[in-house]
Amino acid sequence: MGSEEEDVSLLKMIDDLIYRINSERIWFQIILIVSLAMAPISLLITLFFLLHPRLLLIVIGFGRFAGPSFGMLMLIYVIVNLVVASLWLAIGIREFRFFRKWDERFRRYFSLKERLDMELRREFGEEQEG
């Protein structure tokens, strides 16, 4: 008897989680749009820093305002920016693919759940009245 209650509460918890994810998908989509827009921009700026002749002189330690510490700081910034922007872009693409399929899967899940609930009410509801 306790096992049935645990199964029902587990199913209810999973059902609540699915509805929660569906209601929060707008925020996920906003994050995806931002990552898919900002990561390439950040990568382009990083490439600009790497390919610009004067900035390259600063990075390697030459130029009017250059110094070894500034060049090293600039190099660290460029490398970190390149890694982080690449990660955001990869995550954004992966999650975009997932959420593109999510709406169809959720509609199918909701339809099946509604049909199952209706059949259970019909089957067990008639027995309780009789």
C-alpha cells in the first residue's frame, strides 16, 4: 500500500517537473537567443583583437602603451574570451536543438496524459458511483 502511494507521488512529481520545465521554457529560449547572438559577436571581437596589427603589437609587448604585463593581460583576456564564447555557442546550439523538439513532445505528452486521465475517470468513476 505504501509503495503505491510512493509510485503515485513519484509520478506526480515527474508530472509537475515536466509542467514546470514547459512553463519556464520562455526563459530558456531567451537565454538561448542571447547565447546564440552574443557568442558569435564575442568571437568576432576576439578575432578582431587577434588580427588587428596595432593590437597585436600591444599583445606581444611593443608599442607606446605596451608593457609585458599589459600584453600578458590582453592575451589572457583573448584566450578566456575565446574559450567562454565557444562554450556558450556550443551549449546554445545543443539546447536550441532540444527545445525545437520540446513543444512537439510536450503536446504529445499532454494529449496522452489527458486521454489516460479521461479513461481512468470513466473506468473508475463509474465503479465508485455504482
